[in-house]
Amino acid sequence: MTLQEYLEKEYGDVTGKVIERFAKKVGYSIFAVRKWRAGERCPRPRAIVKIAKITNGQVSSNDWIGA
């Protein structure tokens, strides 16, 4: 599952507030999360591990391959 799919599933409409909350949970900037969500950048390995934990494995390291 992509980060975009996860955010839509968990929060419905992905607004700036949703991205801001997720960014705080993962410990990265809103700008970084927006880039990851859009597929413009791939998170660093440490961030991928945090994302996997926060999403209970719904967004895993395998989901970033080819991103």
C-alpha cells in the first residue's frame, strides 16, 4: 500500500492537517511527507522504518521499491 492509499484509507480526505499530523508522528517535515506521498522522493531508511511502525506494516519497506 502506498502512503497516499494509507492516508486516504485512514483519514478519508487528505488535507494539509492530515499531512501535518502524520508528519509529526513520523518526525519529519510536512514538506518531506508531501514529497513521499506524491512519489517525488523516497524516504530515508530510518523514516521507512518509522512509517512501517506507525502504519502497523500497512506501508512497508517493500512499498517504496521503485519509488
